[in-house]
Amino acid sequence: MFSETHLWFIFYHRNLKPLASQKLSIKGAKDIGSKLILDGFKNGYDVKKQIAVYIAFINKFQNTKLYKSTEADKQYYISCILALYKLEILDPDDPTDPIYIAPKRKYVRT
């Protein structure tokens, strides 16, 4: 899909308001999601339970005002999104999902 160069991952709050953007490689983004998933396994949660928890947290976070959320909540929100991206639950090409991967810019010389 994309090369291993660094791409812009854009994360959205409700109503597609940009929350954060990070320059990551696809592998790096999936590694962040994998860490969260592995922590869930270590705590005894199976994949279905983890998916339910991640979706519930994402919905809860999107229903709170941004000024009321902490930085830790924002980081966990991004981690949940990346975990669901790793599990192929969220698709960056779906306009309703809170993640978008900006394609690499092609510069045209004039």
C-alpha cells in the first residue's frame, strides 16, 4: 500500500475535527497498536474483549469536550485507534473512521 517512508497520520475527534497528527511509518504505527494489544493479552483480555474496550473508549472520548480531556486520554485514544487499525477494524480510507493517512506528496517541477 505505502512504502516504509514516514507518512502523516491524522487523528480526528468527533465531527471530523483534527485532534492530532503524527509523522510515522506504517510499521511504526502498527507497532504502537501492537504494544497496546500485547498489554491487553498480558492482563488476560482476549481480542474480542480488547476490541470492545477500545471502541468503548473511542466513543466515550469522542463524546467529551476536548478541553475536558487530559493529555493521557488523548494518547490512549490515539493508541486505541492504532490498535484497531492494526487489527484492521478501522480503515484510513473510510471517511467515518477517526484516522487518515495522508499520501506522500509528489512534487511536480515546473
